[in-house]
Amino acid sequence: MKYLITGGCGFLGSNLAEEVLKRGDELVVFDNLYRDGTEKNLEWLKTLGEFTFYRSDIRNFDDVSNVIEKEKPDVIYHVAGQVAMTTSLERPRFDMEINVLGTHNLLEAMRRFAPNAIVVYSSTNKVYGDLEDLEYDESETRYSIPQYPNGLPESVSLDFRTPYGCSKGAADQYMLDYYRCYGIKSVVFRHSSIFGGRQFSTFDQGWIGWFVSRGIETKRGNLKKPFTVSGNGKQVRDVLFSEDIVSCYFNAVKNIEKTKGQAFNIGGGASNSLSILELFKLLEEELDIKLNYKELPPRSSDQKSFIADISKAKEYFDWAPTVDTRTGIQKMINWVETL
């Protein structure tokens, strides 16, 4: 099997690339090395095995089509993207070009040069909007949605908000429509929060890694003033460790006759949900520290709670998380401490 991974030097892409190399399959990595940490991930991947690397831009149709025509991959993991909500608000055209135009470039290149390939797309829970029409319960540490005790299913109405939600949502729908119109074997994963090794988190992307870093800096005595939190910290996500997201992608491909043309909500599920405040408590226990932070106003269109109902993924391709939240956080601490 030949795998092409767009954004293959990012967090998710490099974890998927590692698994391809472990399996002894052929790997092609496509990345423009724009994000912090991608060059480090590229050098790390080179220590694991041989692969073909293209320093190319998903926004350039010639870059994309030339690689597809030349390599003719069997499977494409399309995880290249602009993934920060704040960046989308500051640079909406940049966000659109990467997420919408880049995805359309890939689908058109597949239609012309690799119509039998499988493509799995990394979408987001933000395609469901801010979910403010739902009723919430509020406890001391978290928000919850009584209407969906097992998490939100794929039947929840799409509601694109912010440039990020619009761009990822448009790409999400193009993926599904290219299956309906052209038979492209596409699978869409609407991710909740994922974290793990090879993730170089920033203030606006990769919240678990970012706060783990703040915890470690606190333990080392390097934080001289409080760090900030957007909102009251009761916002909830279901969290998924990198080992489990890798198995998700490969299981979906293995069961492509069931998964093609389908969208799946993917996260840790109700048993692996976590609010920011609950993460802080866990970090204080694990690191034996007291975190010092101050609140900022909530981010625009931030969801109070999103937990994925992952029952469809279980039904269609027999997938469920295996790494519990505390174990995942412990592994994330170990990774961040190496930086």
C-alpha cells in the first residue's frame, strides 16, 4: 500500500506517518513546513525509515496534482489544514485558501489522476456551530448537555460559524459530495480534541498540550505571572490520545466499503471528557503544583460543551478509544518534558 499524507509533518500527520513506516508500507509526505514544529517532526520521521517528501503547498493546484499524478497513492490522509480559530478570524482568506481551496485541489487531482484512491479527511466539531440553541447544566467544574448524555451524534444540524467553521465545514461537505457525484471513496472525521506526542501546542491550538506546558513551567519555577484562560474554564471536550486516533484512521480504511461517503464524530467519548478546570486539577495532582491563572472573556463562538457520540464509528468500523484520560495526560506530560 502507498500512503500519501498531506500535512504529514504536523502533529496528526507525523503520528500517522510513523504508523505507515512501522507497517512497512510506502509513505509519501506532503507539507510546506509552515507550522512551528514541522521541521522537527520531519527530522524525527527521517530517523524511522525511508519515505518520499514533497515540500509543497496544498493551496497550489499544480503542486497537488503533480504529486497525485506521479505517486498515484492508494490511501490519502488529508490532514493539512489551518486549525486555529483565532487565525481564521485574523486572516480569513488565508484560512479559506488552505482549508477550502486546498481540499478542492486534492479532490480534483484525485478525480483526474487517482479516482480509485481512498481519502480520509480531518474535519472538526466546529461544523456544528456554537451549539447555543441547546440547554446546558452548569456544575462547579463543567457544563453538560442533558439532551445528549452519550455525546452529540452526526444527526445534529450543521451550523458553520466563524471563518474556521465555514472553511472546515465547506471542505467537509466537498469530501462527502465528491463521493456522491464522482465515487471518490471519502471518509470524514469530525474531531473533538486530540493530543499526544509530536504536538507542538500553542496558545490558540492544542489546548491540552498548552496547559500541560504551563503546568511544567510552574513546576520548574519559570512562570513569574499568571497564565490566562478564555472563559470560566468549565468548557468541556472529549479528549483522544494520539495512539487511538491513529487506529481510528487505519480501521476506517480497512473497512472502507462501510465507511466510504460517511462522516463520523470522533473523540474520546463521554467516558473521556474533560473541562479545563478538571484538567487543571489533574495537572496539580500529577505534578504536585498549584496553578496560577486568570480568566479572559470567552472566545467567539466557543462551544460550552462538545462530547462526540462515537457509537457510529463503533458500529461501522469497530473502533473505540483504549487510552483513558489520566493515562493520556501522563503520557503528554512525559512528552512535553522532553521539549
